[in-house]
Amino acid sequence: MHVHHLNCGCMCPLGGALIDGFSQGPTASLVCHCLLIETERHGLVLVDTGFGSRDVTAPRQRLSLFFRIVDNIRLEPRYTALEQVRRLGFSAGDVRHILLTHLDFDHAGGLEDFPAARVHVLQREMDAARAPRGFLDHNRYRARQWDGVRDWKFYAPGGEPWFGFQAVRELAGLPPEILFVPLSGHTLGHAGVALQTQGGWLLHAGDAYFYREEVGQLEPRCTPGLSLYQRMMEVDRTARLANQHRLCSLSLEYRNEVSLFCSHDAKELERMQAGSVTAA
């Protein structure tokens, strides 16, 4: 299996370096870090989809005004997973499976671009998305992005141990090297996706953290802007902070065995693209 690290979305909120830690101007640069995994027997596998082609053509119908303004979303066809899959020489039909860290608008927007794919997500996440509560839920979960999906596979959290976490293994139709790692807090059914490679494990942590220095550091830190955004988006603060602490411990204790990255840090995406790997 070969792993491609894709940027399937561009967001440029006001705040510059107070958000991303490096921008020189008034706006920050945030990405939507997705994975495209080439497998021999299971077709292509996507981990998250970022924004989709229908988000680009009809943003007012697909995305909330609140997040279009707050995140300053730049919707361009070149960022869609569909366009990037095609540029790699594949077609939409080659994508057979999509694993979602969660169902937020910036992770599930491209689902309907791949109608032949089976979509995998934790049951608790779908339950929350189907019964949104309050302002935040109604703006983060956009049913129009996924109401055309017909092949869902839902999973309960828990299962076998994985580096001190529980993991959902034996995902339907997928190789055993790919598994869900439940990481609730940002949303109720949020999960990371782990992938075993020849050089160790990759863990796509989704939105369990937002800034590169929240892991791999003895004294983790986050920019003021992303700290505020994480607090705004959390549904369970205790769980979110506990899982962040566990991820930081994982990144230190098993730094030679597990490579972590989150969804929106542009510097992490650059690092992972520079060292793209082939899975076991």
C-alpha cells in the first residue's frame, strides 16, 4: 500500500501567526489533511474528504454562513479530493472506502463525489449528526453533504488495545493494517485513523488536536487562536483534554513507532508529504 498526504481544503481565518504560528500577514493558513491509500486488493481508501466539488459550486446551500465567515474558507476545485484523485491517474470509482474521523463540514464535504465508496464512521458520531442540538451542531453538521450516501458502515467504540488506547479493528472490507482509534471530545464520535506501515504506525488524529506543538513536546503549547477555536468546537472538554494529554504522551513514549498528525496544521502536512511512506 502507498499513502498520499493530500490537502483537501484551504481556510484563511483572520489572525495570522496567532492562529497558525507562522503566517506573516493578517490571515492564517489552515489545511484539510486527508489521506489517500492505495491498496492491492481493496481499491483506494480515503481518510476524510475535506471540501467536495458540490461545496465549491453551491457553498450557500452546503455550508453554514457562520463557518464560511469565521474560517474564511477558500473553495477551489483544485483542493477537492476528487480532483486530486484524478490528477494521480485514478477515477472516482476507484475509491472503494472512506474513513471519517468525524462528520464536521470540513471533513465530510466530498463524500458524494465518490458514490461507489463505503463510508465508515463511529455510530456515536452519526447519532450526533442526525440529531443536532443547538447552534454549533446545526452549523457543523451539514446533512446535504452526506444525505446521498447509501453504503454506511457504523462501529461502536472500544475493542482491542493499541498503544494504551482502545482500537476498532476488522473494519468491514478493509485490510487489518487500518483501524479506528476513538478520540472523543471535539465531537462525541470523533476518532483517529491508524495505519501500519513498513516504518511504523501513522495516526491521523483528526481534530483531537490542532497545533503541531500540542504533541511531541515535554511542555505542549498551542497558539491563542487555535486554543480558542478548540474550546468553541468542543462538546466534551474533559474528554478532549484527556485525549490530547494521552496523544502527547503517545508521541513522546512511542516517537519511534508512531507518527502523529492532525487535520489542519499546514506544517505537519508539509512534513508528512516530504516523507510519504509505503504501508506494510
